[in-house]
Amino acid sequence: MRLIAENLSGERGGEAVFDGIGFVLADGEALVVTGPNGSGKSTLLRVIAGLLPHSHGRIAFEGDSEAFPTVASACHYLGHLNAMKSALTVQENLEFWRDFAGDGQLGVSDALEEVGLGGLGHLPFGYLSTGQKRRAAIAKLLISHRPVWLLDEPTSGLDKASDARFAALMQDHCAAGGIVVAATHLPLGLQGVKTLEMGRVYV
Amino acid sequence: MLALYLRDLRMGVRAGGGALTGVLFFLAVIVTIPFGVGPDLNLLARIGPAILWIGALLASLLGLDRLFQADREDGSLDLLLLNADRHMLALTVLIKCLAHWTASVLPLVIAAPLLGLFMNMEPVGIAATALTLLVGTPAIVFIGAAGAAVTVALPRGGLLISVLVLPLVIPVLIFGVTASYGAVNDPDPFTPPFLILCALTMFLAVIGPLAAAVALRSGTD
């Protein structure tokens, strides 16, 4: 299983944000994307997920082509927004995403336990604090199986203990043969990761 | 897919879902008409089906701007797009339309017979209008979804949707009202316009979600 990007260029509103990005990630490898604000970290993740078109280059996912015919189908995307409805309870939110995304893995209450929100499933999502909301969104990664995790500032709003817990979750995912691509300013506490520095800022 | 339907339905009926806005607007329109037109009962009965249809049409356009915008604002839309290989995007849109119709437009259809009394309509006319509304209003939502998808990135897209969609729903209005009149006025037929209305709904159930899916795909940023 490999995630390959070759000579990738991304643009927003007709302006180039980055170009010539390339990497190859095999089972169990993690890539941390760093760089100053505006260097295109989030754009890169959205391009990989297929949510934005790329102007040049190629992205491919090599692996189980039956289960994951495209790159997008193999990806979990955790963006800045949590993709949860504040009017529904945490439990209802997660149950919906488990049913919709398919490939069920952990149960909802087990996933909540993993992110340290055990017993809070009955609360409306809107009642949670910023960090708790983030952790509930992280639980979404656990309830359905995807080999590739695309994480955009995954630890923003998390406290130290949750940071460490999330690092452990990413380690487990890699150890199980998964791939992690994370864009971040903060150290993620992962060992043996590749780093991609998005240096040039186009203005 | 059932999960998506249930989620959207829950969102619609819970606080802030805005399902009641349409009904209240519908009520306000129909209740003011007799005051504006005057106490001519025959005239009211004659324009009744048309007024009910226009009221329901405008009321069902009211909540359409939130159809995809709410999902876009909290990031759910990204994940719906990401899962397009598992659930065809047009099908996802269709399900969202059906949930929106059930939560926001079905109450209009249910309220229509009651409001028909304000217009001094005969029982047959009321029944025919409610039936045509039941069959015709999904078409408004389906084509409205395409408008909602085009304007999803605009913060005040509601009015623009109405302007975009109104010309396309005029045929639905015409055949809906014609069928309703056909049920009461003797020489006019009921079945042909009613069947055309059914055909329009089925046609737009395919075209609308497909167009909306294309618009959503190209509208991500």
C-alpha cells in the first residue's frame, strides 16, 4: 500500500500556492507537513483528498483497489472544522458518520473511551468545550476504517494529556500499517516521521 | 443513506431547524389574502387553488438556502464529498432533498386543507389541491437543490436561489393549478395535467440532484 504524489501543484483562486511537491509514503509511514502560514499546507491536504483540483502532477493510492478505488475513498479527512452537528448528541453524530462512511471499526462508545470522552455521548455536541469537540471529531477517525489519515492541525485546542493520547492513536494507526499525513505547527510526538517543509510563500 | 435521511430529519425538527418557518410564512400569506381581496366568497373560491399553490411554492423556497450551507459551515460537506465513491453524490443530494421535503415542505401540504377553508374552497377542490401539492412540491425541492448547490458559498444566497429557481418551477405551478381547477370546474380535465405534474416531479428528481452534485463538486474551496 502506497500513497504517491508526484510534482504536485496547487492553486487557489488562480494563484499558485505551491508547486513541485512530491512524496511517497508506504505502510506505517507518517508525513508531517510544516511551514509558515499561507505556505499551502491545508491546500495540499485538500488536494490530496480530491476536494480541490490540482493543476499539475499526480496523486495515486496503490493498494487494495477493490475496497479503495480512488485516493479519496481511502482517506479520512480531519479539517479545521469538526463536521459535527451541534444540535445532535455526540453519540448521534458519530453513529451517523459510522453508518455513512461504512467500514465500521470501533464501536461509538469504545471510540469515545479512546479519546477520553467516555460517558459524554449523550450530550449535545454544542455543549462540549473546544478541546472536547476536537476529541469527538478525532473519534470519527476510529469508528470507520480508512488506511490514510489526512489531518489538518489535528491537535489545535487539545490539552497536553489529549495530545499524548492522540500521538499514541496515530502511532497505533501507523503500526497497523496505516498512513498519516498531518499539517501542523505543533510537534505531534511521533517518532520516525518524514517531514515536508513547505517553504516558499507565494504572495 | 437511511442514516443521512434520519440525521437531516432530526436536524430539521430540532430547535433551530427552521421547519416551522415555512408553515408560518404559508399561514401568513393565506390569511392575509381574504383581507386584501375582500369578502367576495365566489372570487375567493375561484382563486383559492392558485393562491394555495403560490403560497406553498414561495414557502418551500424559503428554507432551501440552508440545504447545503449548514453542512458546508461545519465541514460535513467535505466529508459527504469525500465519500462520493461509496455513495454517489447525486444520490446523497436526493436523500437530503427528501429529508428536507419531509421536515419542511410536508407540513405545508398538511396545512393546505385547513388554509383552503380560509379561501372558501369546496371539499373536492381542497382535496385536489392538497393532492397536487403532495405530488408537485418535491419537484420544487429537487430543482431548488441545484440552486442551493450553486449558491452554497454565498452567505446571503437565499434570494438568489429563488431568482434562479423560479423560472424552472413555473411549469410545476401551472400544471399543479390546472389540475386543481380541473377537479372543480366541470369541462376541464383533472387527469392529464395531474399526470404531467407527476412526470415533472420524476424528471426533476433526476435532473435536480445531478445538477446539484456537479455544482457541489466544482464549488469546493
